Amino acid sequence: MKRYFLQLSYRGTPFHGWQSQPNAISVQSTIEDALGKVLRCPTPIVGAGRTDAGVNASMMLAHFDGPDDINKETVIRGINSIVGKDIAISHIHDVPANAHARFDATSRTYHYHAATGKNPFLYPTVWKAPATLDFEMMNRAAQLLLDVDDFTSFAKLHTDAKTNICNVTYARWEPIGNQRYQFVITADRFLRNMVRAVVGTLVDVGRHKLTINDFKQIIERKDRCAAGTSMPGEALFLHRVTYDYLPDLTPAAEP
């Protein structure tokens, strides 16, 4: 047996998140079912993370163990023919025998898409933002995230996370043309619901409901109830996952 990484993308709307769960369709269970049929034996996979219900991925990596002589193109075609239109397998990578899709990831980057103009062809994967949103002020607040280590204020309550410590290395709203913006945030790890809570609180800053100092105090309180609402998951994309031994991974195009 040999270890491989699947590289894939998916639209999150039809699924109850990444992780397999009883009585619900997940991305993980859908791929495991297809991979087992193609390889003709049960084949569990382990993903780089666990996206919530509705959240998309332009790049997800998942490892599995299979025969050392698989025809990668045949396996890719086989999986894609079974999983339906909302999941796309793009590559199968050879990796070291002890490689781990979750624990070996050195960084993860998320994008949250917003548009201040109305465009019926973008929804629901882009959030319709108020035209008056103050992106400059939101970026001033976002820079505070680079000096934070404890993200309890943006963490979903009552999870199995052992620590709320994360190292955010980039956080900024970027214009991408045609009245569109994306919030880009990179960290070594993310807590469940963290990005959506950060974006919701930054939006309150952009609406001038919160000041920069208010945002700073919310971080310092380490209280999820102090932060803003969790934004809709449909506009959130897991954009990139990085590994030292896979330097040239390219994400799928986003809307």
C-alpha cells in the first residue's frame, strides 16, 4: 500500500459540511463511497480540514492509502463520474508514507467574497454587501489580527478544539474589480466558524457600528458573545492549503 493525496474542489451548498456524519450527506462520505467503488475496497480519507455546511473549497487535500500501482488518471475519472457535479477531483499526488493531510499543512488561506453592486449571476457564492461599507476601516481593524494569538472571541462554542491559539499571517480586504471584494486570511490553523465570525465582526466595523478600539476590545475579551454575527457560509472558500513537500499546488478558479 502507498499513501496519496487527493486534490479536489467542491461547492458546499448541497452538503452538510466536509466531515462524515450519520444521516447527512457530506463531502467526505461522498468521496469515500466513490473511491471505494473505484478501488473496489473500503478506502477512508482524511482531509486537511473540516469546512462547515455550505462552505466551498477551491482547494482541499485529503490523504488515502491505496495500491502502489494505481492508474491515477483512471482513478480521477472514476471518482469524478460518481460524485456528481458539485465535487471535482483534479490531481492525485504521491507523498511520503507518513504524510498527513491535516497535520502536515503549514498554512491555510480562506477567501470571503463580497459585492457592493447587485449581480444575479454571483449569488449565492458572493455576499451582497452594502455600498457604503468602509473597507479602509475594516482593513485597519483586520491588521490587529496579526498581533493576536488567542481567537476565543471568534471560536464556535462547545467544540472539541484543545486550544484557540492560531497564528494569522495575513488578513485584508482586497478589491477584485466590478464592485467586488474578497477578504483574504491566512493562518497556520483555523477554529470552527472562526473566519465567518471574524468577517461578521469586521462588517460591523465597516458599517461604523464598531470602532477600531471596539474591535480590539472584542479580541481581548475572549468571549464569542461579544463578537459579531457569523456570516453566511456560501460566500466562504477554503482557497489554498500548503505543504513543504507539495510546493506548486494550484487552486481551482473561484466565481
